[in-house]
Amino acid sequence: MNAARTFLLMLTLTVLFVLVGGFFAGRQGAIVALAIAAILNFIMYWTSDKLVLRRYRAHEIGPGDEPRLYNMVSRLSRQAGLPMPRVFVIPDRSPNAFATGRDPKHAAVAATQGILALLDDDELEGVMAHELAHVKHRDILTGTIAATMAGAIAVIAQMARFSAYGRNRQGGNAGLLLVAIGAPLAAMLIRMAISRVREYSADRGGSEICAKPLALASALGKLQRGVKQTPMAHGNPAHSHMFIVNPFFGGLQKLFSTHPPVEERIRRLKAIAQESGLA
């Protein structure tokens, strides 16, 4: 179901790109916009793991540095049928975790010092299984493609806004300007919807890897309370989609959240536990 929803959302984003591109820029303009967005986003696709790990001052660990976390990830990777990812610890008291890397062979998982202190072993296992599910589902690639399409629409809309502004000064069509503003907003909302669906999918996938959906549900509840008490002070809200729970609050973060409500995620995990006889 989650895969079908992702496909439909990606299809909607593609259709929106084709319509907006054809309307505002024609075939040639749409291809140029797509090429610009693709170059920018796929550079990030190949380098984002290094950049984001450096941004949060993450340091790589081995089995002798943080054996609780490292051995847990090693065991879960075998259970998921994945290569062993690189494992990092982030020196931050805000409890959170994320996965990055362009494919399973180049993956990394990172956990903050705050999450290691907050969660018990079963809860932490649920969280790391969730992150490995992102790796297994190649969600970084899905997110990059969605970002490319949304970025191309933004480029086309930017060109259209300049055109519409010139027409308005000459008494032209104000509706063109409204569409030029609305199209990238719609693309951004679809991209965020894709991210939210992938979170549900990773919750289910993580539950299948570790067979502990209730532990993951308990972890999500603790993390939601934990990040409210200790938000991530030095992060970048543009990275919020990477974390298992949104580490940032305030402003338009809730309206434009890349994460579904934690309460709904917990409800679904409890339903998974009932379905699987694990409740």
C-alpha cells in the first residue's frame, strides 16, 4: 500500500511537471529546467552523506568504541539481508537518528548521544531497524528523484514569474503569476507527502526486520517528548526529513512537516503488532 501511494504521488509530481513545463516553458524549456534540477540534486545524491555527517560533527565508531550500538546494527543488518553500514555517533543531547548514503553498499546510520541515553535496548533496536529499512527501500534515491522534479518545477515557475511580472507591468495576465507561485507550492507539498509515506513504510519495514513494532512505537513516543524538551539547536531544518522524528519546532515546521504525526505512526505500529501476533 505504501509503495502504491509513493508511486501515485511520484506520478502526480511527474504529471504536474509535464503540465507546468509545457504551459510555461514549452518542451525545450522544461528539458533545460529538468537538467538543471537533476544536476544539482544528483550532485547532492552522491555527496550528501559526507556533507550531512560533517554538518552534525558525527564520528565513526567500530565494535570497540560503542559496542551496544555497533553490534546491534551489525545484527540487524544481517537480519535485513543488507551489507554492514558505517555507524556514526552524533555529539548532541537531542535524541534522534538518521540513515544516509546513496545505496545499501554505501550506507551509513547515525545516532545521537541523546538517543543512546534515552532508549532501552529494544527501543533502540526498533529505531535502528527503521533506519535500515530506509536503506533497504532506497529512500534516499526516491527522495532525490522527488526533489529533482520539484526543483525543476521551481525553476520553470521562476522563469514564469519573471514573464508574468513583465506582462503585469504592461497590463498583462495576473493569473499567470498566481499559477507560477502555486505550482512550486503544490510540488513541495507532494514531495513532503512522499516523505511522509516513506516514513510509514520504514516503520513497517523496521518492524519486520526486528520483529518489535511495540518497542518502536514506545521509542517514537519517547523521542517526540525528548526532542521537545531538548530540540536540536545547531541543525538545519532542511535536513528534518532525514531524522526519525522532526528535530525542529516552530514557524511553519508543523504545517510543512516531512513526517506524519507520531500519534498516527504509533497507532499503525500497534495495529502491525496485532496483525503479527506480537501485541
